[in-house]
Amino acid sequence: MNLIQNHYGEFISLFTALCWTITSLAFESAGKRVGSLSVNIIRLIMAFFFIGIISVFRKGMFLPFDASVENWLWLLLSGIIGFVIGDLLLFQAFIEIGARLSMLIMSLAPPLAAFFGWIILNEKLTLLHAIGMTITILGIALVIISKNKKQIKLSYPIRGVLLALGGATGQGLGLVISKLGMKNYDPFLSTQIRVIAGIIGFGILFSFYGHWSNFKSAIKNTPAMKRISLGAFFGPFLGVSFSLMAIQYTSTGIASTIMAIVPVLIIPPAWLIFKEKITIKEIAGALIAVIGVILLFIG
């Protein structure tokens, strides 16, 4: 019990990584059936009600009525950046290059968060930070770059890699903005504010592009809805909420480092469930990337 009490934030971070491993695989499968845009808005709607229901029992209210105006403004902004822009790019990357590689590239989110923290919060970057960033990038490059006799080329579609990189940028910046907005406020209700921003953002996109017919088709697709439900429960409901809770109990660096092990955790299910071929180079790249992230937050 003392171990859990002394490292509560670390255990929450590990649980968050497990949640994100499950949700990434679930959303990859669902996205291939009904499209990433439909998956995004449906999982946010589900998460909104998941959080609201549990908040009734925890706080006696369905919505975050006790949040300050400052909480609302910053968390709404972080929701647009993280859920709408970042996750839309990430979920499309799931479809184009797969969840495993997408989540590996997402290992860049912690160093990007450190960079945005330096710019926005005036947090300092040490030499070890720079070394950690370099090692992380090298680990990712080892996975996405292959070499033949004549030229070096991308092993995966450049569009998918750039989409995942955009997702990592959105996650990193969204984390910093969330920290500005949340302060000591409840992490679940903070997540609900971000979810509300996401629902509004995707609602505007659906109306602009006329995708509501796709939404109706998606909710009628039972296999996809089962996967979206699973992903929504472990992703924007548990995963995001516990990621915010983790940084309340331990440092952002330690929490982000532990949560960044998703690329390693996702290798066994990707191999067992999706029968993806795993190479030694990709395993080495994943491990190097995580080592880089660890160095980044030790510094």
C-alpha cells in the first residue's frame, strides 16, 4: 500500500498508457469501417455522457457548473487544439499507417510539450532535454526510414507520417494549454469541458463538409460502434481524465514519460490481434524513442 501511496501519480500514468493502448487499437479498427471523422465525434459524444454520469455520483452535477471562467476559456481552447485538430490528424494517421506506427510518432508529444512549455510557460530546456529530443527523433526515424542500395526513402506514406506528426503537435500543445486551464480543478470535469469543445468543433466540420449522412451510417454500423464504445471508454473518458489527474499527483515530466510507453505496449497486440509483422528495427526504434523521452524528463 505504501508503494501505491508514494507513487500514486506514477501508477495513474501507467494506467493511462494502458488505456491509450486499448483505445488506439479500437479506433484504428473502427476508423477503417466508418472513417476517422465519424469516429472522432461519436467517441466524444460518448465520453461526454460517460463523464457526466460519473460526475453526478462524484460531484452531484452532470456539467462543470463550478468551473471558473478562466477554467472554461483555457480548457475549451485546449479541447479545440487537442481533440479537434490533434486527434483528427492522429485518427486519420491510424487509418493510413496504422495505430502502432502512429503512436510511435506520438512519442514526440512529450518533447513538443516541453518546447511549448518553454515558449508559453517559460519553462527552461537543459542540455539533457536537447539530448532526449534528439534520441527520440532518431528512434522514430529508425522506424519510418529504410535504405536500399541507391537511395533512402520512407518506409511508410509521407502523408500518414505528417498526419501523425500533426497529431503529436496538437497533443503536446493541448497538454500545456490544459495545464494552464485546469490548475487544481477536477480532472474529469476538466476533460468534459475539453470534450464539449471537441463536439462543437467536429459539429462545425460535419456541417461544413455535409458529413452528417456519414454520421448516421456510422451509428448504424454495429461492429464499428462496439469498437468506438470501447475506445471512448478507455480514451477520452478514462485515458484523458487520468492523464490530467496524473499531473496533479506527480510532475508532468514523470507522468508524460510513463504515458509515452504506448509504442512499446502496443507491439504485442498489434502482432497478436492484427497479425502485423514486427521487425527488430521497429522494436529497437520504439525502445530508443522511449529512452529519449525518459532522458528528456530526467533533465
